[in-house]
Amino acid sequence: MAKLNLVDTLQHLGIDHLFEEPIATTLSSIHDAEFNSSSLHEVALRFRLLRQHGLWVSAGMI
């Protein structure tokens, strides 16, 4: 969750273009990992970030 928050913060600051490769690697590893959370914020953040970066996520998986 900390990594997702960091990526979100970098995007909000507008400096995510400086960290494109680490962000892609992080999101790719998060995409492949099992995700169990009861927090709506965490689920929505994961879904949004993965979709924004072109990683397909089924709404049924979340």
C-alpha cells in the first residue's frame, strides 16, 4: 500500500515522469500479486493506478 501511495503522490506532484521505470516495475509487481483489502480507498487506488498505466484489471478481481 505504501508503494501505491508513493506512486499516487508522485503523480499529484507532477514528477512521475522522472520515475517512469521504477513506477512501471512497481505497478507490474503489484498487478501480479494477490491483493486482499477491506479498505475501499486502497482498492480504488490500486484499480485506478493499474488502469491508468495500461494494466488490465477486471472489476471482478477487486
